[in-house]
Amino acid sequence: MTTPFAGYTRTTLDDRLVNPEAYADESVLTDYATLRAEDPVHWTEPAGFRPFWSITAHADITAISKANQRFTNRQRTYLAPIEAEEWTRGISGDSHLFRTLVDLDDPQHMKLRRLTHSWFLPPNLRKLEAEIAEIARTHVDHMQLLGPDLDFVNEVALWYPLRVIMRILGLPTSDEKTILRMSQEIFGPQDPDVMARSKLLTSETGMAPPGSGNPQVDLFALVQEFFVYFAAVTADRRATPRDDLATIIANGQVDGAPISDLEATSYYAIVATAGHDTTSSTASAGLLQLIRNPPALARLAADPSLLPGAVEEMIRWATPVKHFMRTAAEDAEVGGKTIRAGDSLALFYWSGNRDAAVFDHPDRFIIDRSPNPQTAFGNGVHLCLGLHLARMELRALFAELLPRLKTIELTGEPRNSVANFVSGLKTLPVRVTWA
Ligand code: HEM
């Protein structure tokens, strides 16, 4: 089918929506704008992928996210090529290797989510505030020691949320590189630079290197690594409970029975992965926008009361999770289109966050944007469990960093990772002078 869409064919546009390169060079933002204007609920048939509806308007993304009975998660969580989906089905019998919260529907989803729900709410998180501020301080101290020239992504942003995750799960800091490598490989297998960094970490941790040449084989090996690593954590916390999130997960009960090893490992895996790359990418994207907007940087440094709003704008701008999928449980009407039961839908959050129907000047970074109903954390029953933690971490980092900066400038081209699911900056070379 070759219906023209703003200068290129429909086939080209469909392919671009799943093409990791279009996320790296951000050209997909132009495609999203085209779709919001011309076909916000767009039947998409990219080569090598099962077809789906592309949902690009903020209002539709929000409405579908909230309608969890009609649009479910279990069947298809994220965009993967047919070959990868078939391979996963061959191994696990369905479309998932893990059983994380985002792979499940209620009632099982809610039963598992409840185990940690209150742990992630502000009253509990406030107990960690001083410790997170201290972790932010040590990471900015480290940044200051690195000298004027450094790569903010690789030397600061990747490590700071990781240390927080290690702390909340109660994992030893000596395992940081192992966890970093595993979370990077889950989200970064489309990017050769991310995999090269991972190989370097592999040699430093003495673990078996990825790179069989077959992405599915590598992914399976990675999943096995998760299981081996976290099975030991579960056994340890069942034998010797401690005051950490891993203990809550390991000893979690659903319907009066302990949760399975698969459920426990999936739980650690989503906290470790979802809690890391997302916050790290947002911190890097936020700093880049401040470097590009010196008056905003100066205002923010002078007035910390602007920080919560600025963090919200960083999250809108970065939208590190580019999509999640839903599947229609019954026939439905969205934006005048008939969605058939069984059809899948991709909720393109980055597009929703640039929707001019909701945001004035959506392509401008405005630190005191108000209101800012950004949709980067999703909505409905799967609303990001870690959103308060993510905001707290980002506020703590910038509260520590900004007063110490005298000048900061780019010394090279920032580059994004080549990935269509969770993506963001993979390098941000800067020169800093300190106040
Ligand atoms: C779910 C984004 C940080 C843990 C999600 C979802 C999105 C998202 C889009 C799916 C929502 C939906 O389907 O409606 C983000 C962003 C973050 C971030 C943008 C940072 C800026 C974190 C952190 C943690 C975390 C720090 C934990 C330490 C989770 C979990 C889920 C989730 C466990 C699954 C919730 C469920 O299905 O019930 N996140 N996330 N996230 N996130 Fe986050």
C-alpha cells in the first residue's frame, strides 16, 4: 500500500515507526507529527513486524491506557520483529520470557503490584530522601574529580540511578557492573555501541561475553543470567530477611502462597531495568536541554523552587519509554476507527508528549511549563510504579549539580542510542568549570 504521507510512502512511514535508527536521529518525531495531523489512529504494517495500530494523539493514548479491561497487556507488550516473537513463543509458550507487571493483566497483575505498591509511595520514599541526596552528592563529587572534560552519560548518569536501585533492592555495590550490563543488554541490543560497552563490562566482571552472533541466543543467555543471579537473592532473603525491597519481593505471597521464582525474578528484573535506563536517560536529556537553554539553566540554578516543574519537563522532553503495547479484548472505536478484538495497539508516548492539542509550543523546553500533563509514565493500572522515586532522584541530582556549576558546554555531538523501546542519550560530552 503506498498512500502518500507528507512526502513519503505509507510503507516507508510504517517501517520508520519501528526503525531504531529513526529514534536515534529523532526523525520519528516528524513522522509522529504527520500522523497526529493526518491519521492519529493509524493501521501500521512494517516489514518483518506483525501489524498494529499506531496511537499518536495524547487523548487517545491516555484513554486507552486507562481502559485496562478493554485493552490488555498479556498478549504483546512491546514491538519486536515476528522472528523474535516466534522464537520467544517457542521457548516460553507465549510472547514473554519474563512475567513482569507490564506483561500481566488483572487480577494477577494487581495482586503482584500490591506487594510493593506502598513501598513506592511518598510516605515510605521520604525515609530514603536523605540517602538519595547523599548518593547524588557522591556522584557530583565524582563528576567534579573527573576534570573539566567528561561524558555525562557514561561517567555520571548511568551510575547514579543504578546506585539507587542497588540500594533499594539491597544488592552489593560490587555487583553494580553486572546489573548495569544486564539492564543495558535488555534494552540496548539494537545499538552496537551499547553492546560494545556491555562487552567491556563483561570482561571487567569476568562473566561470559554476549555475542554469539544470534540476538535470540544472546537474549536467552541473558535471561538465564537474570535467573541465576536473582534465584540466589530470593534464597538469601527467604533465609535471612532484611530491610530492603528484595526481601519484600522474595517473601511476597499471593492468595496465601509464596510467589513463584519466575514471578520473583521478573519483579527484580523490572525494578532493576525500568528503574535504571529511564531515569538515567532523563537526567542526560534534561542536562542537554539546560546546556542548550542557558537562561533556563541560570534561572533554575538561582531558584530551586523551579526544580519540580523543571524535572517534569525533562521527563516530558526525554520520554525514555517510547511505547508500550495493548491488545483489544473486544471490538472498539478509537478516533473514528474500528479496532477489532485481537488487534494490537502501540501507545507512542513520545508523540503524545509533543501533541500541540495539549501542550503549547510542544517542541520547546520550558522549565516552568504549567500545566504539564506529560504522559511519559503511562496511565491506568500500569501507571509507572517508580514515578515518585524517579522524580525524587532527578530532583536530588539537579539540586546537587546546578549550584556547583560555573559553566558547562558541549565538547562534541551528543548521540542517542539506536533503540525503539527504551532509548535516550548514549553520550553527552561536556566541559565543566566549577563554582
Ligand atoms: C511501568 C515509564 C522510572 C518501575 C512504567 C510504564 C512507563 C514507565 C511508560 C508503563 C505504564 C503503562 O503501561 O501505562 C517510566 C519513566 C521513568 C520510570 C519515564 C523515569 C523517568 C521507573 C523507576 C522504577 C520504575 C525509577 C522503579 C525503581 C516501573 C514498574 C512498572 C513501570 C515496576 C510496571 C508497573 C505495572 O505494570 O503495574 N514505567 N518509568 N519505573 N515502571 Fe517506570
